[in-house]
Amino acid sequence: MEDFTYNQRLIEDTIKKIKDEPQNLENYFLLGKLYIVQNEYNNALKTYEEILSIKPDDVQALVNTGSLYFFFEDFNHAIKNYKKAYEIEPESYSICFNLANAYAELGEFNKALKYYNITLNMQPENAMIYSAIGLLYQDNNDYTEAEKYYNRAIMLDKFDAENYMNKASIMMKLYRFDEAIANFQKALEMEPDNYKACLCLANAYSAKADFLKARKYFDKVLEMVPNYYQAHVCLAISLSDEGKIQEAIDVYKKAISLEPETTNAYLLLANLLVADARYDEALDYYNQVTKIMPDDADTYKLIGNTHAILDNLDLAIINYRKAIELDTECDELKLIYYEIVDEYINRKENLNAA
């Protein structure tokens, strides 16, 4: 509280200095830093943009502005500022790397790769760049190329646990579970408190159907972070795959209690209940999802499917129709709807004929 009050006083003093010396950029930079210390990022952004209104080619202000837009996930504006800075200082590794990251976040693969390669020419032994390019290929579903870059990152920096985590994630995608486990274990050895590595190990063993070892790591991660929502969801999936249906159901319910506004546990639980022929219970959970996400077409489709199984064709039609209203481009959904409508009409006609 004292630090906050002190920083607030500094902010007020700096604002007064800016009013007295509106062309003194040092005061603006100081004000921007003070705002960031207090997590007032919008005010920090406004301050750096004020600098650019005075001096449009100030590289540091351009970079700071770009970084704040990046933080706000406004990648187009981040790129705009980073590019201006890069045009002024094309030899700057950090500016070029930031620009590449922004293009990567925007999904501009070729542009991102272009600037990552420029940074490699500047710093060819920088493991961070290889890791970033690996992630770029991974996001583009090119796991073979991603693996090459992750291997190079590990070769250059054998003590960064994140490099092993990245490689292991590729091994999981390629169904090379033993290699994934080896890399996750390496990361966990380097960072024994890395609960994400622990959870990944649990998931990898579960993928191998080695449920005993999987449970060991699930228990370990939940000891570290008892209310970790994702760990509960993953444990429930593992229990379901093992055939321990009621245990899985109980764990899904625990996950829901931890994050009642997050929908995937509801959906996974409902799907499991359908598979276990507990349709009314499943419908309760699907309907809870529609309260959280009233515009999700897939949920209405699942409700329609469940009613179709129960032979409640009128309710199935209502929910399929709702799904189509929300997703007008899904031809498969329309075909299902038309088939159910035809069946419903045929039954009505046969009933009337009788």
C-alpha cells in the first residue's frame, strides 16, 4: 500500500513536470514506467503515444507502444509500431524478434519466418530464436520441421527446461510417447516444481495406457496445485479411458466446482454420461453449457443427438434447428436435421393413418 501511494505521488509529480515542460520526453518515459509499475497499461500506452505525437521517430517509444499493443493482443497495431522502429534501426535484434513474434501471433507464417531468419543472421547461436521458429512450425502443424528447430535449441541451451517441454509436445503430436516422456522428465528434473511438466508426464503415460504411472503424476501435480482445474479435467479423461467411469464423473464434477464458468468439463462429463446411457443427466450438463455459452451451435447439436437417442424427435428438431440458426454453414448438421424431420413426419402420418 505504501509503495502504491509513493508511486501515485511520483505519477502526480511527473504529470506536473510534463505540464511545465511539455517537450521534455524524459518525463513522459518516466511516467510510462510508473504507470506500468502500477499495472495501468492503458495510461502507459497513452503516454508513449503522446511521445510519438511529439517525436514520431522515437525508437524506444515505438517499441514500448508496440509491446503494449502486443500485451493487449492488438497485433496489427503492434506490428505497425515495430515496423517503424525496425525501419529506423534495422540492425536491432530485439526489434526484429518482436516483429517476428507479432507476425507469428497474427498467423502470418511467411512474414514471421522472414524476420526470425533475419534475427538468426544476427545471432546464429541464439537458442531462443530456434525455439520460436520451432513453435511457428508447430502452430502450422509442420511437426517434422518443428522438431528440427527444437533439437537445435536444445543443442545450444541444454539447461532451459522449456526447450525440452517444446520438443516433448511435438513428440506427443507424433505419437512418440516414450520420447515425449523422456523430454518431459528432463524438464521436471531441471525444475522439480514445474507442475505443467508433471501434468504433461501424466498425460503422456495415460496416452500410453500406463494408467498406474499416469496416476502417480496426476497425484503429484494435485499435491503441488490442489485446485488446478486442467489437472482435474485431464485426470477425469484418463480415468474414463481406464474404464473407471464413476471416478471420472466425480472428478469432472470437482473440476466444474473449481471453474463453474468454464465449459469443457461440463461437455466432457455430458459426453461420458451419454456413453454410459445416462441421458437425462447428460442433458442437464449440456443445458448448463447453453446458459454459459448460449450461442454455441455444437452444444445444441449434442442436445439434439441425445434427444434423438431418447426418441424425443420433437425436442431433437428444436435443438437441431437452433444449432443451424447459429451455424448456417454446416451442411452435415442440416442433413441430420432433415432426416429427423422426415422421420418425425413419417411417424405422424403413420399414426394418423392408423
